[in-house]
Amino acid sequence: MSIDRSPARVVSMRGLLCAAAALAATSVAFHSSLPPSSIADIASSSSKDAQAESTVGESNPDPTDFSAEELELLQRRFGVHGPQTPLAQLFTRGMDQLQPLRANTLSRLRGLKPVIQREAFRHRVNPMLITAILFDEIQHSKPGEDLPFVVHSGLVDTHGPAQLGISELIHQGRLPAEPTSEQISEARDLLMNPDANIELLAAKLSRIKNELGLDQGSILIASRSYVDAKAIATLAYLHNGKLDYPARILRYMQDPALHGLIYSARQPEKPYLI
């Protein structure tokens, strides 16, 4: 004698579907709570959070304001640090007020304009970001650190206009992980070459863009979107490693003198007909 068990099967199937739906909802909630996998995700999340918390009439969120989640992610992946000491920040602001020093820095950048434009185009990096970094590093460089005997003494770790170290050459695969003394000496000479130094800076920014999961073809324009501005701030942060650095770089990128230096063109004088 057979017994019809179909109602039991229906009930069991309903229970199974309910359990699966609950499990799926739990999985979605879990994955949404995980930290973002790229800076683009972080920037989008930060923008939404900031916009949700802001009220009508308030300004847009500050792209240089890194949340605890962002700092944790960047610290874990790149080993960045906190801001300069208040005294160091005061000294930096004081140097920016010295007009003769500023004029000298602008003069040096004017001579580097062709290589800045060339490498920015080649590596798909905003030329104003490169210019702002160079302006900051040249403006605040220490006297005598570019002398050959100082460079090769090992007393300073970074060299050239962009203040790059030998470790960057290793990151880019241009040096082995454990270079010889001769290779280190040649690398220091390369870093002291302004054209090579700027090419390495552009390549570094491109490398970091790739590691952050950013579109390699995107130039990144701060005024275009919060995500672009956040990405630029992060690139600046990872170049220097100090938390107060991105705000300076974004400020320099808006400097009219630097804009004119990169984007202006001199018109040849027209001969007068008499």
C-alpha cells in the first residue's frame, strides 16, 4: 500500500527556498560590509556617505579628508604615515611665502616643461599633478642634497626634482630586489638626471593608479568629479607618505602661475612693416 507524501515534499521545498533566501540575504549583507577593494570604490562610498550626511547649502566633501577605513586600507597596502608635525607644517607654509624661492622654483619648472608634458601624455597622467609634485619637492628641498658626494654618501634616501628613491626603480622592475653597489651608484646618477627623474615620477603615478584599480586611460581631473579628486589626493599621499601632503598638492594644482606655466604658449613676435 503506497502512501502519497507530496504535501510533505511541498512543505520541505518551501522551507528549503526560505532558507536559501535567508542565506542569500545574509551573504549580501556580509559582502556589503567588507572594506572596498579599490580606491574608486572607497571614493564612491565616501562621496555617498558625505552627501548623505551633508545638508542643503553645505560645501562638497573634502577629497583630502581620509576616513579611518581608507587610512587602514592604505596603511595595510602601502605603509603610509600620518601628517607632518605642526612645526614642520609651519616651516613648510613659511617657505611658500618666500617670493624669491618661489620665483626660482617656477624658473626651474619652466625649463622642465617639455619633459613634463611629454611624460604626462605618455603615461596618461595629469600634467598639473606632476607639476604640483615637482613644485612642492623643489620648493622644499634641502640645500646641498643634490651635490654628487652627498647623493653617493647614502645620507639621503631620495634624489632629483621629484625626490624619488632607489626603491621606486625596484618597484618598476628597473633594478633587482637586491642591487649591487655598482647598480646603486648608477641608479643614483639616473635619479639625479632631471629628465629621467620626471619620467620615473610619471611612471610611478601610473604604477600606483594600476595598483589602486584606477582606469589607466583616465587623466584624472579634480574639477570633474569627487572620485577623480579623491584619486588625485590618494596618488599624492602615496607619493609622499604624509597625510597633509594631498591638500598642498591639490592647492598647487589650482595655482594660476603653475597653470600658466604648463598651458600657456608664447606667440612669436610679428615683424612690423614700414
